[in-house]
Amino acid sequence: MRRVTIDTREDRAHELDGVPDPASRREDFLIPPAVGGDFPLTAYLAGNSLGLQPRATRGELMADLDAWEQYGVHGHADADRPWFPYHEELRDPAARLVGAEPREVVIMNSLTVNLHLLLASFYRPTPIRHRIVIEDYCFSSDSYAVRSHVALRGHDPDTAVLRLRPRPGEDVLRTEDVVKTLNDHAHSIATVMLGGVNYLTGELMDIPAITAAGHRIGAMVGWDLAHAAGNVPLHLHDWDVDFAAWCSYKYLNSGPGAIAGAFVHARHVDDTTIPRLEGWWSTEPASRFEMRPESEPQRSADAWSMSNPPIFAMGPVRTSLQLFDEVGMEALRARSLRLTSYLRDLLTVLAGRTEIALVTPAEDDRHGAQISVRVLGDVIDLTERLSANWGVVADDRQPDIIRLAPAPLYCTFHDCWRAADALSQELTGEGIA
Ligand SMILES: Cc1ncc(COP(=O)(O)O)c(C=O)c1O
């Protein structure tokens, strides 16, 4: 066995932070002050739950408020960033982020709402082909969404929702098992809807392989990208994904409850036979104010949008997407892998000293910027102690998982060291070094 010596000294973290990295944009963010510990700022490893505020957001938001003050209703056309086409500014950067053609994406609503709107189109059950496949341990909202869709169409959620489970004794799904389940139930599956990166385990799924497997059995395949957008490089168009949705408040740093995104593959936006829930924002802008009874759906993902967009919610998304454009997903991913692998090394040392287990897969192509750690004892209490005693902000999922996410735009190697050190102090009474 190859023996690797891991340098657990705090100075090593400082050395790593001393290497210039253009993908680190920490100075562009507001880091919350620590409530406890020796450092003034938190080591914020909860960006997979709620990302931090970019410094530019406040000014941009104020500019939109000023425009409202100055122009009233005329702001729709006359504001510096006119409100009527405001969402167009978000389209190109959002498309670049998820690897889509611009007409395949739209920024709108919240994540679960978007999943519902997309399921209305891409879950089209027949008496035989009526099942939806999800992960058993998907985020609860997705389970509620698919169960309600199934029930709405007259099927029994307990039998029509097929829940994928890892093998006994394992924490994450294997692609081969997912594919096998799809093949085993080939004729009854209408739609597959999985998390691109699982919120709990941090597992990055093989999106292209599973999408292709779903298509081979004649199913529609969609992805909840809440934990993948802004975290890992995505190529939704080339991967032939049918539909996807994501939120903007995690890795995308657009603020609590921020407006979400949706993707519909180009082949569907051109298909006029697809049923859809519509509103006046679905229709062609040129005829929108003709107030006709029938819509003239846009040949883009905008056909799935309904209402005029909330301008003050769009500004923070625009500001955030600019940062992603400046850094680029490839550079960000490279930094993300470096940080996550450093954190993993330290946690592996800790796992040799006390009973914790690293749930997230170790291989680079199977994780994003998150490591889920299984711990013994009261996980809520532990998370609170990490913050109160060490200024480390992590995120717990009952009953026994702590999630640590070194979001690469603003997290440092020293943040990772602080997280591992705090966990070590709390679990063993000694530091990691
Ligand atoms: C994977 C996943 N799906 C869905 C949701 C629900 O998001 P929303 O409240 O924005 O609809 C979340 C929220 O954190 C999530 O992590």
C-alpha cells in the first residue's frame, strides 16, 4: 500500500494560500464575522446551503431601486437596465454556466416551482409508462414534487415513484446500478429526475451516462442541479439532457431564496406539441401586449416562463453570474478540486483517529465542492459547537451527517484547515496538527 504523509500543520495551509490563484475571488465577497474562536471571520463552509454575498450586489440592487424611484412605470423601457428585457442580460451567462444554448435557459421562479413546470411538460404518463425515478434520499422537495405530479395524473405515488437506493452497506449510487434499474423497468418509466450532485452525500452523478441510459429506454431525463450549478462544469446541451432546474442561492451566491434557473433542450423548445403551463411571459414579446386569448409561445425556454420577472431578485443573479464569467468554470473547478482534496486529506487523518466516515466519493469525477462526513453523536449540537467554539460554519443533516463545502470563489486552504482542526478538537479533544 502506498503510504502518503499528510502535512497537517496550519502553516501548510498558509503556504497553499500563498500561491496566487485567479480563481480565488475572496476579496469580492463579504465574509461573516465569527461568533467564536480565535479568528475574526468565519471559516464559511456552508456555501452549498447558502452562498455568501458578493460585495457588488448591494450597489447593483440599489441602482435598480434608484431606477424605480426615478422612472416609475417608465423604468420598463427607460431605466439604465430597462426592466422589460432585463432577464435577457442573464441568459447568456446562465447558458455558459450550464453548457447550454442561450435559448435553452431561462431565469425564473424558485427551484421547486421550476421542477413542477418542467414536470408538467416532461412527465407525460400513459397507463403503462407512468413511473418517475428519483433517488431515495433526494431532497424532500423533489420527492414531494414528483409524488404530487404522479397523484395529479391519477397514479399511486407509492408504486409510481421508483426510488433508487445504494447497495446495502454503501452510501452512494453506482452508475451501473442506476442503469440496471432503468433497464429492469424499461417499459414503465416515463421520467427520470435525479440530483446532479446529491445534496446529502455530495455524490456527483454521471449525468451524460444516466441521461443516455434513460433515453435508451424511451424516458425523459431531467436533473435537479441545485448543488451542481456553479459547482461543477456542466454541458447540458451536449449531454442531451431533456430538462433541468437549479437554484441560485447556493454556489451562485445570489441571496436567500434567489430566483432560479431552468433548462429545456433545444429539440423541445422547437416542438410545438409539448403541453405546457403558460402565462403572458410565455408568449412572443412582440405580441404580448395585444392581449390575445391564445398565446404565441416563444421558441425558447422562455415559453415555460409565466410572469413578468422580479427585477430586484434578478440583479443579484446578474452580479453573481458576472463573477462566474470572469473566473470561468474550468479554473473554478480546478481550484475546487485542490481545496476539496486538501480538506479530504485532513479529514482522512482525522478518520484514522476517531470514528468518522467520509461519505462523499473520493474520485475527482464523482464529487463537487462538498465533503459529507458521518459522525457519531448529536450532529446539530456538533455543528453549533463548531461555530460557537471555532468560528467554523458547516451544515448538518440529521441524523448523522455534517456537510463541509469549501466553495472555491471565497474559501481558502486555511478555512479547510480550520474546519478539520475544529472537528478534530470537538471529536478528539486535540487539534489536527
Ligand atoms: C437538491 C435540492 N432540491 C430542491 C431544493 C428546494 O429548493 P427551493 O426551496 O428553492 O424550491 C433544495 C433546497 O435546498 C435542494 O437542495
